[in-house]
Amino acid sequence: MQHYTMLERNLIYTAVTRGKKLVVVIGEEKALAIAVKNHKSNRRLTTPAGRLSG
């Protein structure tokens, strides 16, 4: 929970989908719940058109 600002859904998705055979999630249940609910990264403007219009 020390780095709660980094707990985001997209990071959990990336970590889980990169596993080839087995994925083990170790941590606090509360931290995982926060990460799954947090989708602030969806608000980022990552495309050139989004950056120009913003």
C-alpha cells in the first residue's frame, strides 16, 4: 500500500497477461481491489490527436 498511486487496472492487466504458464499475485487484497477499481489511466491523452485537441 506504500505506492498506492501506482495501483492501476492497466498495470495489473499487463502483469497478468504477460505470464506464459503461471501467474501468482502476491500482495494485500485491499491493494488489488484498489487497483482493479482504479482506471484513471483511461483519461490520459496518449494519441497525437488527443494531445493536440486537449
